[in-house]
Amino acid sequence: MRLLLYSKSCDPFYNLAMEEVIVRKYPLEDCEVLVIYLNDPCIVLGKNQNVLAEVSLSAIEDSAVIKSRRISGGGTVVHDLGNINFSFFTKHDIQNVNNYSNSVGWMVECLHQMGIQCHQNNRNAIFLSNGKKISGSAQFSTSNGILSHFSLLYNSDLDFVRYCLSKNDSFRMTTKASPSVRSEVDNLKNYLSISQAAFIDEIMGFWKADEVLDIAPFQEEIKKLRNTKYSNTSYVFNTACNGIIQKNDISITINQGIIENECTFHNIDFQMKSIFDPVIMDYLRD
């Protein structure tokens, strides 16, 4: 049986929490689930990524840009209302771990039927025939189920994407955190003549759902997880924020976002301060 949900929420913290609750708690034994959602402008880090190595300092400090972190691996992505997110859930089966044929592969087939020449590469991203990337994917599994999800650039603000992910050249970062693989991107809207809403309708038609997914019994759990985990700044910023920053003649060792070594600049002792302290961020930027 196939279930479908088009989330009414554009809150990235809520939608990420919803994904985790479904993959951990929803009874997936006899069904396949597709959830579609849009997010307000935000950055979504992979679970093992260092925000300082992935996100521009301007975007880190920009209060208008929501910063978030998902439970799956993969690279950092930027969402806005022109980016469509697709989350596929199936029961746990070891043969389907790291298998994207029923998620990314399925979308590639849908796009082919719509006349779009594209392919799934060996990193399970979707590239157009001109070599530009429109989608990246990631996966997370539990004993209950497998979550395979990806974002699809339909009509995103690509200048906003570049603003968020531009390289920080004012310092050098050495870290063991997982790096993103950068590619030239494009919007699918440039190759289709239909609106984003019409495109989503087409994809939902291809899914051929039997029923709407009912998450009402899980709403309180989703909200609790949203508030205690996903909107927690420590979870977003400090997770995997480890490594060594070289700036001028100063070396700063950070562990989970906290400076561990003795280092002083302009008579300010950085030790045991958060790397995200405004004074230190000013130092990193200049």
C-alpha cells in the first residue's frame, strides 16, 4: 500500500522532526510512504558536517536564515520555497540500505516521462544532461524503517544558495567532518513550462497513493522533538564542529564548538569560549 502526505508546514525544524518520528515509529511493515514538503529559507547540514567548513560566516550570523541539521548524512543543502523536498519511507530491509532505486531512481523515471533528460550518478544525485545538478540525496535507517530523502531545485533563488554556501576565505579550517561535494546547480523550472504547484501535482499522480498518511497520532511527539532537538542551537552548530582553525599566526583548536587551547588576540583570551561568540566571529571574518 502506498501512502502520501504533502506537509502543510514550511518549518524546517518541524519537517525534520516529522521525518525522524516516521522512520522510527510509524508502522512501515506493509506500506511505502512519500512525504513532500517545502521549507522556509534555511540551511540544512548533514549529520556529520562542520558548519564552519560548510556555511559562509555571513549566513551563520544572518538571523533571517534558519540553520538546521538532519539525521542523515550527505552534504549541506539550502532550501527555500522554490525547493521541493521528497522523503520516501519503507520498512527496514538490509538489501535496501544504500539503495536509492525506489526514491532517486523513481524520480528520474518520473522526470523522463515529463521529457527531462537526466540521470542518477554514483552519489545518488540527479544531474541534467547538460551536467548541472538539480538534486542531492541522503539516507537514514533504523530497525523500523529506511528514510531516503532528497531536495529538488525547481525554482530556487540560486543567489541565495551561493550566499549561504560561499567559501570562508578569511581562515583555514582543518577538520575530519564530512565535506560536501560542490557542483554547478540549476533549476528544473528552466526546462519545464509548468508551475511548481503543477509539477508537484504531476509527481503525486505518478505516486498513485492509496491513502493519505495520517500522522495525527504522532503530532505531540513530532512537536516535542522539534522543540528539544531540531531547534536546539547546540545540536545545529556544535555537532561535528571539531578541528583546527588557522588565522594569521593563531591556531584555534575547537571541540564541539568550544575552543580548547590557549589563544589570545587583542588581549582577549579565547580559551573555553564558543567559537560562535560574536567577538571571535568578528575576528574570523576580518
